[in-house]
Amino acid sequence: MSSTLSTLREWINPNRGRHRTVPPMDTGLRPNLRLDEATELLPPGRYGPDDVVITRSGAAAFSSGNVVFDCHDGEVGLRAEFSGRVAALAAVGDEVVAAVEGRGLCVVSPSGAVAEICTDRSVTSCVTALTGTPDGALLVAVGSTAGQSAEWARALVTGDRSGQIVQVDGDRARVVAEGLAWPSGIGMASDRDVLVSISLEHRVEVRELAALGDRGRAVTANLPIYPGRVSVADDGYWFAAPYVRNRVTEMLLDEPEVLAEMIGTIGRDEWFVPRLHSEDPFTETMQMGQLRVLGVVKSWAPARSCGLVFRMDRTGRVVESAHARVDSNRHGVTGVAVRDGQVIAAARGYGNLLKLQAHNR
């Protein structure tokens, strides 16, 4: 459909327009400096943490590229190295389950011994998150099944809805949910309920473990961020927020002709979509749009990246969060782990693990 015809139809019937809106960062998501004030656990510039879990012994295991490391009492040690990128982690006691791109699921013992769990094709590509179930099986969130083009930004601009949830029992894998808009986090809300982050729909939902293929019940929806991995704690659920929504991207998603032109004529690195961190090149889109005044990024500028983790209580209310400033470099939190009140965020955009200070509730 031509842009002229689309405009004419919307003029005749204004309700045809989608006109997406981005809700404000309010109540429990009110901006603060907790991530800027968090303690760095790794030497700057050496690692690129993507996912993090806390094992029974209290060690933080994190993935960086194709390696799994342990971080304990300020010391970092190699746990295991793989031939493919480690896409997601789950802690099972003192062992760590790793989803390895191109290989499948492997379990890594504290000594570093590696054993394959499942190499089924359904869990060898684009795994975003893992969790264990009460009966000892694993649930695997797969962001997209679009093959080599499976990446978050492309899924966003193309409306990719090919995500899946796969149940792994021993070496057997079974797809139990399909047609998801990039499921990016998964965790057990209870023995019978599964919590799922649906990134591209800005929502978190609960699905029954026995009926994962049924549409879930929204716990919270229309978030101002794209929710990511989840860590279940005694006082609720902690979420990583890798990407923040902005009005410019929302406008593009409402204009399919403009969006198609952007995809077809502009390099992937210059698409106006959220990022894990902003490199601020001279080709930055809208850099002269009064977003920066006298060299300072203004707080009202359309954010390209953010630093954010948040806690939701069991009723679905966001009760606390930890932010980094819009001009901070502590952006791109892709993983969060919680145990015994300890909260650790994996800031892949920043390249470090950040331990949050206690919050006065």
C-alpha cells in the first residue's frame, strides 16, 4: 500500500492509525543513580558479561563470548571454554547449564568438566534464557527461528514473531510454545506457573507449566522498556532491561513505508533502534536535533540505550529499580542474578558486573 493511500485512509478514519505511545518511567521505575553507584566486580575492559547466575556456593558465574567464568571474592577464574558463543546460563546447585550457539545445552561442573545435555536443533540457535523446572527438566526460551538473520534489532523492525519455548527433558527436546515476539526471559513463578518476558510486546506474562502453548496472562504490559532475563527472588522477580523504548523508533514502527526504506537503504549500524550502548559516532542519527547542548546530552533526548534493572512484586507491580544516567556508560544490562539479597547485574554494554547497594525500603 502506498504512503499516500495509507495517509488518505487514516484521514478518513483516524482510528486506523496505531499511534504507539511510550509510558513514562514512573512509580517504581522512577530514575535514580543506583547503577552508577553500584560496585564493579571485574577489571575494566577485560570481559563482556552477557548472562550471570549465582551458584549455591555463592559464586557468580557469567558468560563472556564463548567462555564461562566464575567470580568469587574478587577473583575471576575460567570455568569452561566453548567453540561457540555462550548464549544463556542457568544455575543448578553448584553446576551451570550453558546454551552454546551451534552446539546445544551443556552442563559445567565446578571443576570445569563439560557434559552435553541436549543437542537437538531447536536449542542450538538464538537461545535467550534458561530455567529449571521442579521435575528436573529445563525450559529454553528461543528468541527467533529466522535462521542466520535472527537478531533482536532485525526482529524488532521486521515484526518477527517466530520465538519458541522448548522443554528439555534429558536429551529430548519438545517445542511447547510458538509464535512468540522474542521471548527474552523465563523463570518459575511457582511450581505450576512460568514467568515469560515477551520483549517485542513490552510485557511480562504468566503461563501454566502444563499448558505453555496457551496464551499467557499478562502480569504487566505496555512497559517503557523491552524486558529481558528474569531472576526469581523471595521478594518477587528481578528483570534486566537491555533496551529502552523511544518515540522515534515507535514512530518508525508505525510507518511501514519509512521503515522499509530505512532497512533497505541504511546500514544496519545506523538504524534508529535501541542499542546496548551508544558509541556517539559523527553519523549518529538526529545528533543535531538539539539532543546535545554545549556538549551535554540532555535528559529529555530520545534515549538510544539505558542502564536498568527492576524488581516486580508477585502482584505485577514494579516496586523498585536501579538506573544509570542517560549520559552514563553503565548501559546495556542483559542479565541479572539474585540470591540471599545479593543483586548482580551483567552490563554487557558497559563490559562489567555491577553489584547493587542495598536499597532502603
